[in-house]
Amino acid sequence: MRRKIQKVWLTVIIVVSILSFLIGAGVLLRSFKISTLGTTIFEPPHNEISGSLDGRRVLFISSYNEESPVFQKEREGVLSVFSSVNVGMDVEFMNARAFPTEDNEKLFYNLLKYRLSEVKKYDAVIAGDDDALSFVERHQISLFEGLPIVFLGVSDLDRAQRASQNPWITGCLERFEFDALLDVALAQNPGAESLVAIYDGSNTASGNLAQLFSLKINYPNLFFRGINTASLSLNQIKKEIAALGKDSIVICLSGFEDGDGLTYNVAEVASYVTESASVPVYTNISGSMGLGFLGGRLVDMKDCGERAANMLLEVFHGKSLADLPMETDCKSDFIFDYKVAKSFHIETKSVPNGTKWINRYSIFWMKNGGVVVSILFMALGVLGIFIVLLFERHRSKLIAHQLSESHDKLKFMVTHDFLTGLPNLQAAHKIISDLIQQEKKFSAVRINITNFKGINDSYTHICGDAVLREIAGILQSLGDEDYFAARDSSEFILVFKSGCLSEASSHFASLKQKLISVPFEFNGSSFTINTKMGIVSVLPGDNYSTDLVMTDVDYALLNAKSDPKVHYKFFTEQMKEELRTTKEIVRILDEACNEDGFEPVFQPQISIETGDVFGYESLCRLKDHTISPALFIPVAESNGFITKIGRIMTEKVVQQMAALRDEGHPLKQFAINYSAGQIVDTGYVDFLRGLLKKYDIPPHKIEIEITESLYLGKNSDSEALFRQLEELGVNLALDDFGTGYSSISYLTYLPVGVVKIDKTMVDVYLHDGKDVLIQNIISMVHSLGMKLVAEGIEEEWQYEKLKDFDCDVIQGYYFSKPLPGQEVKHFRVS
């Protein structure tokens, strides 16, 4: 019976195999009748001007910020020209899209004027987009007199033509071929009766709108109208868009701000426009494709950048700027989203030849899909016949082979990484353990991709996986004889088995050359993979264990990552001592957290206006140890103690305030430092609210001091914290202004009432010739309605100069060192 069943199955397999072979042959013959798709060949840009221009420096003023896709393409085009002739370029960002206010422009002007006074004069200026050109025109005499100015990305034709009449200005007009786009849109929407443009109040939007509406006379059957997002709330904008009928052609020109003063990025604009519209939406916004828009004719901003740079090269080689006419023919392409087109049942043949598609299946499959399918069917047929012929004879051998293969695969999966094919961390531990037991000298290297998160965020995790495979491939190319490589999450472990690496060794020189900066391309985008390395060398008799090797190599890498000037660090005796110190501080902090080992000290803050105590800053100290806060606070932040220390100090400060009040002393403001590491303590504000209620302390007598690292990036956690503290009624102060990122624009939206400048800034700049920076900062802070506190004041002349500059509050040893709690009530200003 069993043999009969086997024969039936064999017959079925034979029939299916023959049919599969015949079907595959038929599909193959049919595929030869299908035409293939052409491809567009892109050539790299080239300059028409050669020769080195060492020493030339150009200032690029961008209307946007560094993350803007428009700016990134413009910069890529400019640098592709300048890099070949050694022209240097610095960039300043107006960020006019996010902060389209006169105050922002004034702040930018003051900051730029100061910076220009401190550096060597530039040889030329590039103005990126309409706001930058407008700024440069207004301040040409005061900031850029005698400098050639080239603009790019300017869409306002009138502004561009007016600027070009200036003998010191020319550039490239961002001319959108709206007539070509309208012809395509009408072909795709034959029943259209109106054209609706979505725009905002920016200079760029005004230029785009003027170009589009100049075509009214060419399209008499279309009613042209616009939706100005700058005059409506977001809900009103969505309602207006949702109300558009099927007879509308919708083109999104901008929409980055609404009538409530809120600003939006490209993705947010695409989201609220396309989700509200019942018809496909066209656009001319650079970097917007793939976000929901159907398509558009987009100007190639890289080409604009190349043209602007080549104009300046001609000027640098002696040509007069007045002889260079404004260019109006920057390259542009039709780009359409295949998925969006399909969702609106729009045929691909409705777009012009040469259109670039995104979200479309691969060209290879389009060209060779029929052949691949036919080969698969034919292979299936051949495979079926082969299985039938050998099934009975090799059955037992096949089963044995499958069992062996499964065992090998299982063993490989246990000891290797699936993505890269490299051994995993467990395998690396075994190699290190074996080398220690064999008393071999070797080096272990931990490799970190420093920009890996940024790559994942910017180019998706698919690109991140490709980057990991790229680094794995480099490590595998080193060879098995000298090296053993393994992957550990987003990092790699490399073991040099043939001795110890050193700065002078040829092996290490080769390793640096291959790994430190790796050029990489993904889907047409080029960038560099940046790595840092930590290295530990092990000699026979060093009394190392596997865990200790991994600990030391991790610490070496941590030191390399904390130093922006280096790409690698060798583990040293000094690091070993630092590790011991860190472990001891961890032990002390753990003990202090559990045994009341912290105490606050209070440094008076003196009001210049009244000469009396304005308040006190609370500082953390260890009761039974003389370890500086500069040492134990970073250890507390990196080892999870900071949230507990923050609560302990907060309670002690509130208790001190209550004790002073109960003894009949006037209640002053007390400042409490808040570390960025405390952001994970989501219950801190409720904890503070409970203390204030328990000890009956008015919230406005508490000031929370934050640093720039807390709000960098405007993340949701920090914004929620600011909102909760503001609702509670406590004051917020920005500490250490000027020592970190110090973006002036942060001050325009942070709910702080006080700005503090650090002692290091006072020491460096509060001197004749440099003190104008301090004076400008004080004026700027006052113009924003805030007070300024100067820390670290130790000399009378510093106090007098800050008093002349109208500084509000002074803090430092000139008046008093930090005081223990019991001495605060006795302090008087002398």
C-alpha cells in the first residue's frame, strides 16, 4: 500500500514538473516580446575653471537650518566645486522658516556682526534662498561692502532681477517650470476647473506664487486661487483643503507656518495637506517627495549650488561680477511617487519621458521579470524530474545530509551574527579566553560607529544594516591569520592574535586607514561612516580575565568617544587608575544615598541694583568626603544615582528655606540645579509640589537651574518638564550659557526668566577688547525680558565692569564662598 502511494506521488510530481517546464518555456518566449525600460545616466559635476585658490574663503548665509534638505543639496553642489580648488567655506544659518520674526533677524544680525569682526575678512558671500538675499541686500553696506555676492534658490523673480542690477550681486533664479507641471496635471485631471495654490507668508512662498500666477493668461479655463496658511489656524487650513472638489488641481508651494505662529517641517506640511485633500497634491518643495505628494517639477538645488560656486570661481579668476548675468535655467526634473499615483488610479504613461519615479519596484524586475519567472518555472520542472529520478536511490543519503546540514546551521546560528555573518560576542569571549590560557600576547579592539544613530534616523534601519555589513566586510578582509572579528550589537570586537598593536605598528596603521572614515553610498546618497576605537593590549602574566579585557577595552573606547579630537585610545595605566577611582566614587555615592551622606551649601547671589542678597544657589557636597562635585556628579549621572541625589538635595533645600523662615528671616529665592540625567524622573515635579505644600513654601521662591544639554533638540520629555514646572509656578534659569551649544534661538521659546553666564566665559571675555560680547549678551537677555546672573566673580574690577554693563545679579567669591546651612542666616553683604 505504501509503495502504491509513493508511485502515485511520483506520477504527480512528474506531471507537475513537465507542466512547470512547459509554462516556463512559454513565459520565456513571451518575455522576448516585451520592451525594456531605458535608464538615465547621471554624470558627476565638473568645473569649467581649474587652478588652486588656496586661502580664498566664502561665507554661505542660509535662510534655513542645517537639517534642511534644501540647504544640504545647495551645500553639496557648492562644495563639489570648491573642494577641487581649495576654496574654504563657512556657513551661518538664519533659521527664518522656524523663526520668521524681526527679533530673530536682529539677533542674527548682531551675532553675525560680532563674528565678522573677530575673523579674517571673507572673499565673497553666497546667499541661500529669498530671506538670505533680502538680509544681504539690507545690510550690504554695514556687513558686506566691497564683497561679491552670489545668490541661489531665490524664487521671487522681481527680487532677483532687482538684486542683479546691483553691480556687486548676481546669482541663480530658482525658476519653476509651472507651465510644464500644469500641462501634466491637466492631462491627469481632464475635468479640472480651478487651480488652488497652498502657500504661506514667507519670501520664498511669495516668489513661488508670483511665478505660478503669472501663467493665468495661458490657462483661461482655470480659475486661479490660493490658501494662505499664515492667515489661518491649522484646523481652518485642513477644512479649506478638505472642501476642495474633484475639479481642483492642488499645488503645495509651502505652508510652513500658520496663523497661530506655529511652524512645521516638510514632513508635517506634507502630512496635513495630503491627508486633508481628496485629490492628488502636486508640489515644488525640495525634499518633499515620498511624504504623500503625487509629484512635481523640482529644481535640482545641487545644480544651483554648482552654478553659484562656478560664478564665484570666475570672479576669483578676474572676471567682473557685473559681467555675469543672472542665470535662470537651473536643472529641474519631474519626480512622481508611484504609490500615490496608483492610489489615485493615475497611469504612469501620463507623465513625460524622463520622469523619475520613487516607491516603484526595481528596474531589474521590470526588465527581466518575465525571464526570471520563466527560469523559475523551468528550474522547478527540472528539479522535480531530478527529484523523481533520485528519490528512491538517494533517500537515506539525502536525509543524512539534511540532518548534518541542519546541525551545521544550528551551530553557526549559535556562534554567529545573522546579519553580517561574523562570529558573535560569545565567540569573541572564547577566543580571548583561549589566548589568555595559552599565554599569548594579543590586542583587543572595540569599534564604535559614532554616527550610527544619525544614519538610522536619516536613511532608515535598512541603511543602518547595510552600514554594519560594510564594516563587517572590511574586518573580514583583514584575514583570519592575524585577526578575529565579531559583532556586538551596533559595535564590533576585533582581536589581533599575532602580537600587540601599538601606535608605531604597521598593522595598526592599516587598521586606522581602513576603519576611521569609511566612504559609503546608499540609494544615491553619499556619506562617511565615522568610527572610534578603544584598544587594550595583553601580555603573558598580566593577570587578565576575559571580563577584565572587555571592561578595559570598553573604558578605552569611552575615553575616545568623549574626546572629539581623537579617533582611538589605547588603554593606559592612567585609565586603570581612573577606573579604580570611578569604582570608589560609585561605592561612596551608593553609601551616601542610603546613609544621609549629602549636604547642601549655599552661595549668595547679590543684586547690583539694591546691593542686598537676591537669593542663593544650592550646591551639592558630600558630608564625609572632600571629593569635588566636578568628579562625583558625572559619575552619579552615568551610574544612575543622579535622580536620587536630585530628590535628596531638593528636600534639603526646601527644609533649609522653611527653617530660615521659621526663625524669622526674610524668605529669599533659592536656586536648585537640575541635571539632564534627571529627565527620566517623571515624578520629580509632583515630588517638588508635595514638598512645597508640606513646608508651606511659595513656588516662586524656588528657581530650577537647567543647562543647554537638557533642551537640545526640543525633545518631548524636556518640553513636558518645562510645562509642568511653569504650571507649578517655580522660576526657570538657564545655567552656563555660552559654554555649550548656545543657540540664541532657544531663548525665544524656553520659559526661562534668568540666564546665567559661567565663570569660564567671564574669565575669557570680561577684558578690554573682548568685553563687548558680554555687554551684547546682557543687552540681548534684557531685550527678551530676562535677567542675567554672572557667576565666578572674584575681583572688584569685574564687579564694577558688570555693574557698568547693567548686569542684574553677581555671584562669586568676591562676596562669599558657598556657605553651610547654619551660616546663611548670619551672612551680610560687606
